[in-house]
Amino acid sequence: MSAPSLPLRVSTCSYFRLECGHEQLFHSEYKRSNRTRGLKILRCFPHCCPEHIDRSYCGSSLSVKIRLAERPVGSAPFQPPPSELLAVFARFEAVNDVSLRPGECVEVDKIQEGVQTETNLDGQWIAGVLDRPSGLMLFRGGTTTGRVVLTRHRGS
């Protein structure tokens, strides 16, 4: 019987925007628009890329790069691989919201129950989507399926 594999440990994570030359990814505050059924949409999130469009919900997709901590020499490889073990979620919250603190653990099943979908518009969580070619977990907004809603892209 083989020894249990070591847990995944995140070393660093950072947000970025693919193919974007803007120096600043986020703004200190955003305007919010109200939509039907109580939905609220952030305008220009995380920023307008390539440029702002008047009278529109412009913005851009957002990606997160996750680097796992190095494992001890001689450790067995992960089975299944990290891309199948790692779940990434995001949510918007007020600055003074303390319902979830850094380092706090939450069961994945509880978060998945609250993921925003076309059938769960009140869901507060957004599920990350694995970008298979690069192996990065990506949060994508404005997808044609509407499963992950962060922003709207031009032409979608």
C-alpha cells in the first residue's frame, strides 16, 4: 500500500488579464448597475479593455495564476494531478464583509451549492474554469454559455 499523497499547498496566486497592456488591473471602486430580478452588475470590472464603451457594461475577463508549493524531493506525483484536485472560486464582497477571513477553510460542496448559474441567479460564488492549453485556472466573464459571469465582452 502506498503512502497517502501530501496535500496541495498554494505558494502564491495572482490575478492577471491575458493580452492586456494596462498597468493597473483593478480600480479602488466600481459603479454598480441594477438589472432585472435584482441582479447587480459591476461596470468596467476589473477595467475596460482595450478601452471604455459609453452606455455599455464593458470590462474584461479575469484570470488567476496559482503556483503550488514545491514538494519534498522524492515525493510521489499527485494522483490525480493537481488540475483535477484544485478548485478555484471567487465572489464579490463589500469591504467591511467579514463573513470569510483569510486562511479560513470552507467545504467545496458548500461553495458549489452557492455558485451562480442560469438556474441559480442568486448564487454569490463564481467557479473557475481550467484553461487546458496553459494549465492555468481562469475566471472568464461574458462566456457564451453564461455559466461564469464577471463581465461582458464586446461581441458576446
